Amino acid sequence: MGCESDARTFYRFSGNSSVTLEPSAAVASGTAITLKLPGDYPSTAGCAWLHDLLGAGSWSQPLLTSSPVQFLRLGLGAAADGTIPLYVNSGIVGIGENVNANMTTGLHINQGAADDLAFCVASSDVAHGITAYAPTSAYGIMQKFSATAGGLKFYGFSEANMAMVILGMSVTDDTTKTTGGYAPFTFQAGKKAGANPWGTNVGTNANVLCICDWATSLWIIDKEGQVHMNETSTDTWPTIDMKQSSTGDVGIRYGLGSTISYMMGVDNSVAGDPLVWSTAASATAVLGTGDIMILTSAGSLGVGLGAGVAPATKLDIGAGAITLSEMAAPGAGAANTCRIYAVDNGAGKTQLMAVFASGAAQQIAIEP
């Protein structure tokens, strides 16, 4: 057929459609069988090698197509050890089926009704012991998320503390900070729009990205750009929502460089859980240890009162003074109000004044 034989039994195929085992008699288990393809090619360079371990009987399998000839190239290890590099020249490699109108060259797997793993990569260096999901040597698998609805689920397994690492590396930068901006690592979410491969935007208030602690959703970004953290209810305002489900504080630490200078958040140690601004002596500092300003839910503001001290009045100022700069006399306020201000008396002296709702102004004090 064009490919030379050797001392071992070999397969011979007829035409370009199939191969059969010769001789048809049973072959001892463990016998190394070499197949050289295609027979229409006269040189060894145009042939392929196959190593297989066979039991009894014969075997037949379509391998080649009609012109142009497409062939399977398999490499046999020098010691016939079953190490078989695989090269497919073109087309679809199919498991379960090989028909895919959306694929020209690639791997197509149809699991049929199977709901377990569809893809698995493993290494003899790995032994994580999580065998309820995959072999202990497996470091990555893919399978359906739902047995009936589909969805793709990735698992990464590790003996250490990094089990799934996704890296995006680009050649150019995108500095756009509007809705048209992208990055080397980009998530995209969409909703079905007929057979449209790109789908359409998700609906109003719909979730776009969710980060979970196994089965508990911790961080959700929705259609409007809201970030919901540890929530138990739904909001519609374009905000960042952070909620503490237990008795601890919730807040943000911020500063310049590597120094954490301030914290802002809700201090659970003060009655009414007020909004607090605090100094931060360290990255592990908490609210209630360096409070410099406290705003209660009733609108009372305390400045410099000390850690964990709520204001007793609408404006409660600790040890210190209030400084007023001279200004033009303000107009009268609403009924039952009084406005205090500093003004020049026309002779270079500063007056401390009060103006009432009636419009009448009264001097409180004047510069000596």
C-alpha cells in the first residue's frame, strides 16, 4: 500500500475509508502493533505511527477522508512504552460527535446524558486529596454547572493556596474610564437575544458579576454599576453598599502611599451606629479608637469629643474653638431660627452678630 512493513504485525487499510487488522487471528494481549499511514504515500516520511495494546479479535475504524487526504499522525515511543504524541492536521476532533456548524478546527465534546467531568488535566506531581470532585492528581476540570440547564463550571485544585489563576496580558493599554473602556482582564455578561451569538445587555437591576464564599454571595455588581457587599436586601440607587451582618464595624480605610491614615464607617460601639471618621494608627485599627468626628442618624455632629463619644446636641465640639470670618450680612432664616455671623462694622472692627427670622439683627459682641 505504499508504506513499508517491519517484523511486527501491521494494519492494512483499503481505500481512504477504513483500516482492518491483519491477520484476523487473535493477537496476544500486550503485543505492540505498528500502523503506518497513509498507504497511498510511498515514503516513511508520509506515514504515521500507531502504538496500541490489543486483545483478541479485529478492529475497524474510519480514519481517512476522500481527497484531499487528511490523516492522523501518531508517534510511537522508542521503547514502545505507549507514549503517543498526537497531531491532527485540520478539522474537528470529536468525542461523542464531530458535527459543529460553528467550528472549523477544534475539539468538540458531546457528553450525551453524562453529567460528570467533560475535561480534566492532571499531573503526577499533584496530590490534593479532593477526590469527591476529581482524581487527586487533577489540577483542573470542566463540567456542566446544571445537569439540565447547562452552564460551564471550572474547578482548580491545589495543595497550596492558589487553585485558580486567570491571567490577561495585552500589548497595549486602554485608559478609557467610561462605558467603552476595557482591560487585559475583562468580564462580559449578556442575556439571550434569539440566536444572536453576542446576546444583549442584561435587564434593569440585574446582577452582572457575583463573588461568593462557596454558596454565600458576598459581592454583587449589578446593571447600574452598584456594588452590593454582604447584603440581605435589594437597593436601586447607584451606590456602593457595605453591610455588616454581625456586631462588628463596617468601613473604609484610606491614606497615601503605604500609610493608612484615616477610616470612615459605621461604629457599632456607639449607640445608634453613627457614621464616624477616625484616625488610623495602623492597617488593623478599628473605629472607636481614634474618632475625630461623629455624625448620628438624628443629624447631630460631634467634633473632637473623643473615641466612642456621641454628640449630646446638634453640634457638640470638644476642647477647642469656633472661628468665624467676616462676611456680608446674611438674610433672615426661616421662622423660629437665628443666624450667627461675623461682620465688619464699617470702622474696621469685627462684630459678632445674630439675625432673626424677622430680619432684625442684634450685636452680640464687638472687637475692642
